[in-house]
Amino acid sequence: MPHAACDLPGLPQDDAGPVFSAPWQAQAFAMTLAMHERGLFSWGEWAQALSQAIARAQGQGDPDLGDTYYHHWLDALETLLQAKGLASAATLHALEHAWEDAAERTPHGQTIQLLPQERALARS
């Protein structure tokens, strides 16, 4: 993990590193690190996007108790992807619904898999 990842203010972590209360949080974290490592955005850009997402949420009344941190993380990631022209709002919205549908049809304990037409959304 990049050393800068643990330098983010408010990041839920313990002595071993970041902690997650749900699998989607770890996945959003990992996707962000992978995109950064691929050079899609600098860590400074990421930190700024996350700070702005948190500020927007606080401006809308988020009490900032730490339980919404990864919602802000995901908001920042989506905002940054759109700003960089890497994904449109429509594509992100369609993928969100595709994952919800896939999760609903997947038996408990099984790996969630998108159908081919759902995976194609990511390439559109």
C-alpha cells in the first residue's frame, strides 16, 4: 500500500492499517489505490477530491462520526473519475444498478458476478 494512503485524515485504521466494516469499503479502497498506481490520478488529486467530498457532506449536515467515511470515499472516486473523463455519471449509475441486481440474484456465500451485458457497461 502506498505510504500516503495511511496519511489521509479520518481514515478508519488500527495499528495494522485501514479497517473496513463492509466488503464494499475494502473494494472501493483497493480500486482507488489501483487506479492511483496505474497513474490515473496523483495522490494529491485524490486527497483533494476526498477532502471536497467530506466538506460537501458536512455542508449537507453529515455529523462526521466516522461511519460515513467510505461513502465520502466513493463519492470522491466517482467525482474524480468523471472529472478525468474516465467514466460518465450515466455509466457509474448503470454500473451501480447492475451490481445491485447481481447481488440480489446471487445466493448467499457465492461470488457476485455481472452478466456479460452488465460488464459491457464498464466499457461504455
